[in-house]
Amino acid sequence: MERWDAIIIGAGPAGCAAAWDLATAGRPVLLLDRAEFPRHKACAGGLTRKSLRALRYSVAPVVRETVSAIVVEKQSGEAATLASRNAVCAMTVRQELDHFCLQQTLGAGAEFARIGPIGGLDISSDGVVVRTAEQDYRARFLIGADGVHSRVRQLLYGESPHWFWRGFALEARVYPTNGEGSELIFDFAPVRRGYGWVFPKHDHLNVGLGVYDDSGSQKLDRARLSLYIHERFGDARVEHVTGQFLGFGAEKAPQAEQRVFLAGDAGGFADPLTGEGIYGAIASGQAAAAAIDGELRGGAAAQRAFAELTARLRQDLQLSASGARWFYGNLDLGYRALTAPVFRGAVINAYANGTKIAGLANAVRRFARIFASRPINETVT
């Protein structure tokens, strides 16, 4: 049985980020996934500036368009435009993005194989064996980057670990009949504890509804999404209606197992406040790769290094979780503060650059009452 320095389960953004770094460091690395690429993936597909900076290569070939403003909407027809001098977000289609990233990763030297269901893991002091129906795979380390329904996480912590929680989103591709819809929109009116969104993709729109906690009584289904789309875009053509869970809770996760690490949605690295998952996937995948490569070079134990490398990210996610609970529970106050002139530059920069977005959420919470009685500028620049 061939032995790899690392096996990575899942070839999405987290898995490819880890595999690229390990491969370029000269490590024999194997990516395993049940899917054949390109494959459809439910995701709004927006890459913020912080995500673009985190990637090791340009994704310009699969960027459909870029936007430099965000429109935020609320009940009673309230809306505000938060604008930036620079691009805020690059719009991609996840099917194209994931396939492109996989090709870059294979070009860097990683290997890829399709597998069936994982039957089990054998973890020892010197390695991990991944057991599948087809064959067994052996490596010094394992990274579980296999998404919100992670089999690796399940084998480590059981079906429902106490630290892990989920959000849910339902989305579709929409083709408006009159070509409308060139703005990036976050709409806080249609659902509780979440938002609707419109992401432009040049020849279509990605439109969805999402909640940061799927344990409540809200029901997001095709009928509800169809009504939302019809209210905004009339009889537009709708394709690829897809549901997707989001993985949260990395801030409360236990320390990594001795030779197994969880990255991306598998480890709960999505942001509860914004719903963004790609940045957390890239950052946690790269952290796992750096921890593994460091130990193999004689440095600190990978387990300890991964905890240190993700400490800031986990802290931000903890603040974001707190901010999300307050913001969605006090939407009137939160929205008025969010769109107030004093926060306008900080909000757009935090979303695009990741500059203390969690701290910003808590600042909004602390000062919301001050701005609750003040008028909102309809356009924020």
C-alpha cells in the first residue's frame, strides 16, 4: 500500500487549498472525492478581496464579473447602497471555480482519485488509513475537507457533535427577461435569522434565501424561493434550484486529532454573520497544510501548530456568531446602525477585506441604540 504524506478528502476550496500548498512544498499528496469534476455545487460563488488574496493563483479565467457596491434592503422598502472605489467581490460560478482550482492543484503536483463511501478510519501514532470499498489508502496525515456532511467528522465525533451547527440556503439560477439585476443585493426582509441575496453572474443571477441556524421553525423550500424570485423578477426563467447546508462552530471545536484535521465546512469554518464559506475554507485548508509540512520538516507538532494557525480565525468566528445572534434578533436596530454614515466605510471594507468584520458587528451592536433614532442615508458612498 502506497503511503502519502497527506490524504485530503474533498476537492473543493478547502481541499484544493491544502493540497496545493503541500504539493508545492514537495509533499506527496492525494486528493480523494466522490464527485467527478466539473460538478454542480450550490453556492452564491462570490469571492471577496480577502478570498482572492488568500488564493495562491489568479482565478481571473473563471470570474464572470466584479462589483464595487452592495445594496442592503430591509422591510418597508428601506434600502441603502454601500459603495467602494475598488472591486468588493468577484463573481464566479462554483462549478467553474472548483474545476479550475482542482486543475491548478493537479498542475502543482497533487494526485486525484474518485472514491466511493468511506467505510472507516484507522488512526495510529504514525499514520492514518482511509478504508473504502475499492481499496485502502494510507498517509502520515489526513485532512477532512469533505463538506458540511463530512464523513471524516462523523467518524471522529459522531453524528451530531455538540460544537457543530448548521445553516441552510436554497438558491437558483435566474435569467430575467429584461436583463435587470446587475447589483449585489443582501435583502433582510424575506426570512428571519438570515437574508435573501442576488449575485450577478453576467448572463444570469444567483438568487437565494439562507438562514444561519436551520434548527428553527422556518421552512425554506422551492415554493418559498419561487415566490421570492417571482416578486423580484416576475416570470424569469429559473434553473438549478439547489439546497445547501453551511457548517458553523469551528470556534468551539475540540483540538484536532493527532493526525486528522478538519477544514472548511467539515470543520465549521463558515462565517455565521455573512454566510461566507469560501474564505474560511481556503484559510483553514492552508493552515492544515502548513501544520503538516511544519511537523514533517521537524518543527512543532502539527496538532499544536494547526490550533495556533487557526486561533485568530476561530476567534473571529466566535465574534461573528455572537454578532449574528444579536443582529438578526434586533434587525431594526442593527440595520439602522449598519447603514449609518459612521459605519459606511468600515462595513464595505470589512466585507471585502475581512478587516475585523466580527469586531465591527459587535461595535454595531454596542452603538446601535445611538443611531436608532437617526435617519438613514438612502445612498452611502
